[in-house]
Amino acid sequence: MTGSDDTKMTEPAGTEGTDRITIRQVHARAYRIPTDWPEADGTLEWNDTTLILAEVHAGDITGIGYTYGNAAIATVITGALAEAINGRNILDIPSVHTAMKRHIRNEGHAGLAMMALSAVDCALWDAKAKLLAVPLYKLLGRVRKELRIYGSGGFTGYTDKQLEWQLSGWKEAGIKDMKIKVGRDPARDIERVRQARQIIGDGSGLFVDANGAYTCQQALQQAVAFNQAGVSWLEEPVSSDDLTGLNFIRQRTPAGMRVAAGEYGYDLVYFRRMLAAGAVDVLQADATRCGGITGFINAGRLCEAYGVPFSSHCAPTLHMQAALSLPSFFIAEYFHDHVRIESMLFEGCPGPRGGVLVPDPDLPGLGIVFRYADAKKYMI
């Protein structure tokens, strides 16, 4: 028998030609990892975190991406998204991304469906860079060589000793900025912020994150008290959907205190509304929610147009290389829970060097390899 179909069947994987760049399979798995200690912020409590790994296969290349959320995300990836992109050219990421977004139109461009798309988009960029045998930052082009980070955790459920252990650890690692959670108990929040300042000293930046737990009036009262401890970052003092409230607070916070929000954004329209409303001094975005590397870069370009600093939310290893390509990028969140999971389940995750992350120039794609054997016990 002859013909193109027979050629595809007999051609070795990895040879030149369309087979090498054609998406042939999309897989997903969910892993539930217990926290090391119970964790809580201003509005939620949790004892485990679920990572959903997406795999995109083309020729002999496998690209990986991931998100954090409900295990049902894996079903969206292996169902609707696989149907949308199998057989497409893995090099044409804008076309593949658009095909996925159109295919989930009726599921909505937010929530679980968009988180599934985000994981697959990250896997596409990982695969494309691997196919070209370069780190992702070289494919995108970079404007800086290292990524500034801030230690993030300080959960409201921590004891004083746990908080001291965590903040002291970041300080010893050379991390110069640190963030703790607030919002559970306004009076206790002030004491915890004072304690954090005593631990990290006057030479470190202190950030707080309320996860939308305060009212506008509470947020302003807390901002005055936090300012006495040198807090320079007030994250999500009210719900990130309350753009009027965020603007109200931003106009009245003490000088030098930035208002940050945006981690729950799923598309550019969300980010444009937030910036147009003057709601934030720093816009955050999360590539595991906002459309993957593609959506993250677009959000960063939008910040550049508005002249607003840009920051990544959680998943530091996933964001690192794309963040290096963005002139608007300010600082990355080095989130305790995700740092722990990434170091457990992936090879190649860089550790902090003097408060920054630096990618390995010899590792292609995102520069990470999933440890399937180690992760097996957590698989759902």
C-alpha cells in the first residue's frame, strides 16, 4: 500500500516532516498532595492541593504544563480540548490556542474550562521550545537574566513559631521581600504583621494579602496600622471583583503602599477593566488560570501599555521563563505550597539565589521534568 497515511505509519517518530510537528495525543492526570501543615488565609482553609498535569505529544516530543484546581479539569483536557487540537501544528500556538478557546465557548471562558486550557497552553510552549531545542526564555526573547521573587505564605493558621520558622528560612535563603496572609482576625492581623517585621528586620520588604476578606473601611483602618510596620504591598484588601472598592482604597492608602490584585483573572477583558478602573498599583496574573503562557504574556503587554508593574501569582517555576521576556514584569510570588509541590514532583526547579531565580540555559522548554514515579502515590 502507498499514500500519505502509510508514510505516517512507517515513518519513525522524530523524523522531519509533518508527523514531527503534528499534535497526536493530549493527556492529563490529577495529583492530590497533602500540605505539610494545615493552611488558611482570610477566607479559606485547606489541607491539600491538587495539581493537574497536562501532556501534549507531537512526534517524539512531550510538552508538559500544569494548573492547580479541581481534578475535573483533567476531564476537560482529555475531552473537549484534545478534540479541539489533535492533528494541529504544534508550532502554531496562536492557532491552537484559538481553537481551544472556541471549543469551550459554551463552557465559558473562566473557571475550570479556562484552567484546563491554561495547562495545555503551557504544555504547547514547553513542547515548541523542546522541538527547537532551546529554553523557553530564548524562544520568547528576554529583557532580564534573573527573576526577582518574594517569599509567600505566612498562613493565618500558623502559630507564632511556624511563622518565625518560615520567614527566617526565606531570609536565610537571601529573599528580601516576604508576604503573609491576613484577614482572618483584624486585631490579630496587626499583631502578626508586627511580629513579621521583628523577624525579618528593617531591611526587608513586607507584603500582606487579605484575599478579599475586608470591607473598604476595614481595609483603610488596617492599612494605617500596617504602615507603621512598613508594609509596602496590600493585596486584595477587598474582593478583586470590586473595582470601585479597590480604587477607593488605592486612592487613600499611605504613600508607598501598593495595592495589588488580579490573580483571579481569566482573560484580557478582566485585566483591561481592572487597569482602566485604576484599581491596582500592581497587576497580578496567573498562567495556570489566565490562558497559559499565551494569556500571561498578553496580560504583561497590557500592563506595559498602561504603565503598571506586572507580577505573577503562585507557580514560580511555571512563570519564570515567560516573566523574563516582559519589560513590565516587577516581581514573582514564591508561594510556599507550590514551591514545595514543584520541588517534590519536578526535576529542574531552580532554587532562590540571593532573592532571584535563574533558569538553566542548558535545559529546553520550561526546563522541568515530571517525576512520574514519585507522583504516583498522589494520583487521583
